[in-house]
Amino acid sequence: MTALVAPLVVAAIAAVLAPGIRAAVLALGAAALGFATAVAAAHLAVAVAGPEAVPIWTGPGLSLEWLGLTLAAVVALGARH
């Protein structure tokens, strides 16, 4: 899975070097916010089922991270046009 994500991450980071830096920073900010949300959700337990703590699902934070990375990659690839 890491090998499939690496090109997307490289393209997203390259977006900072593209002419539309405002859109790239916004997209990378959304990715960072999604990552922070997913990490925070993974460490937050809201219920107890027997002896186990039940954590919150990290899906919404990860979706925001994917959206930010994809938008940043689109900004980088759009600058090549």
C-alpha cells in the first residue's frame, strides 16, 4: 500500500513549488488537519464494552486527509499544463 501512496504524496508536496501556492497550502492544510483528526480519534474512547474501551472510527479524518492529498496533487499536475 505504501508504494501506491508514495507518488500521490510526492505530487502533493511538489504542489508547494507550483505557481498556485495558495491552493496548494490550503490542500496540504486540509491533509494535515485530516491526519491530526484521525490520530486524535484513534486515541479517544467514548464507550466501554465489557473490559474494552471502544475508540471512535478514524474514517472521517482519513477521508479529509485523502481529499487534501488528492487536491494538492491536482494542483501540482495542473501547473504542468
